[in-house]
Amino acid sequence: MQDSAGSDPMTSAKLRVAIAADNLGFQLKNDLMTHLKAGGYEVQDLGVDSEAPVDYPDIGGAAAQRVAAGEFDRGILVCGTGAGMAICANKVPGIRAVCVADPYTAERAKASNDAQIITLGALTTGRELAKKLVDIFLHAEFQGGRSAPKVEKIMEIERRYTR
């Protein structure tokens, strides 16, 4: 979507992106950080800073809390498969995280589900595909329409079980 000046209102320079990984995702996280910084994104590394073993719930939960608090517009979490990070992030109230492995899911995560976070598997997703998936997710916007009531129902489920 473009404004009257012809520029994209959601440019990479305006998006604040959190990125975090466990030890299995360390190398892919670093590759994605380089890619995102080259694309002009405001990126913050929320860990880890080595391949020393760490429990992904500690990293994923803390990062998702910061996205939920509004410190970041979007988040990218990386572990071995992406599944563990997605489960952890989705435990944080207000977060919708989607494990992505293909371009269509990366786009629909935001466009249909208004996800704030995607997760990737460093052991299952090649570096170039991971960069493509991240780009697709960060350029997508929530479309509302028929998806808005579905997202509201998701939020109602969360409210019902977090009281």
C-alpha cells in the first residue's frame, strides 16, 4: 500500500524487529541479522551470542514478552525446527506466532492471522529460503476483512483461558 507521496508507509526503516535464537539457531540468526540490517531494518539481537547449549523456552518466551509489550513491531525466533519457539511464543498473552517453512505461510501469517512473530527451523530451512521467508513476512500487512473476526475469536480464546 502506498501513500499519496508514492512511498510504502511500512518501510523497513520503520519496522522494529526483534530476533532471537537458541544455540541451534545461532548461525541462522546471525545470517538473518546481517540480511535485515542490509535491508534497512531496525534490528535488535535478543540472544543467544554463542553455540553454548541453552533452553529455547528461556529465549523464546523472553523475546515474545518484549514483542507483546510493544518494544518491537515484529519478531523472528529460530531454533532447530521452529516448533519449540512457536509453542513458547504462543504462551505469551497477546502473541500470535507461526512456524513458517514456505512463502505462502510466511505471507498469510501476517495477512490472515496478524501474527507478530514467525519462527524458523535452522535444521530444516536453508539460509536463502529463510531470508526469503523473513522478507515476505516483514512486507506483509494484516488484511482484515474476513480474517478480522477469526483473529478476534483467537483473542477471545486467549482471554477465556488466561483469566
